[in-house]
Amino acid sequence: MKTISIWITLILTLAFIPCNAQNTNKQGVPSAKMAGTSVNAEKIEAYYFHLTSRCPTCIAVESVAKKTIESLYAGKVTFKSINLDDASSKSIAEKLKVPGQALLIVKGGKQVNLTNEGFMYAKKDPEKFKSIIKEKVDALLL
């Protein structure tokens, strides 16, 4: 009997706790549209968020991503490098819910986070990183 009353109390308690659900994309990143940004739904932008102090891998992520996007998607995709230590970068970082270093491809309310792939492959296998960027951007162009 005691167990039943505990379960009933738990269920009633959970029923009255407000739900704080967010609209997220497949990578679990909050959708830019839901985050209140006014991102053009047709435009694709690549953002590399970094700090002032950077290691060789951080520099490689930016370099490979920028060269790949500029060579494959000139005029179709813009690349922006944003220093998180600059006060002027706070608004875009807040809009896109960027807590730290990140490589994002954004189209409207969709965000593709390539940070992990960048740090895994930019230095040791840049060709693989380029192919991942191409695969993800091509999917957004459709």
C-alpha cells in the first residue's frame, strides 16, 4: 500500500511540473528559428566560432572548412569566422546557442554541427573532413 501511494504522489508531482521542450534538429541543437533568429531560410551560412587563443587543430578546422566552402560553394554558401572573445560576437553566438568553439552550417531553422568532425579530421585527415562538409552542405542545398 505504501508503494502505491508513493507512485501516485510521484505521478501527480510530475503532472504539475511544466514542460520545457525545445524544437531541436537531428544533432540536438536548438533550431535557430525557434531561438528567435531571423536567418534567411534560403541562405546557407557556415560559422566558425573560436577564441582568441587557438591551438594548431583549431586553426586547421577553420582553414580546411573555409577553403572547402569557398572552393565548392562560392556564392552559394558564406563562411564567417567569429571570435567569441570579441564583444560584437555575443549576439550571433546567443542567437545560435553557441556555448564555445563550434563549426555550424546554418540554413533557416536548420543547424548542422560539424565541430566534432572538424576536430577529429581537420588535421589528421583533411580530405575526410572535406567530404563530410560536402555531404552536409549538399543535403542543405536540396
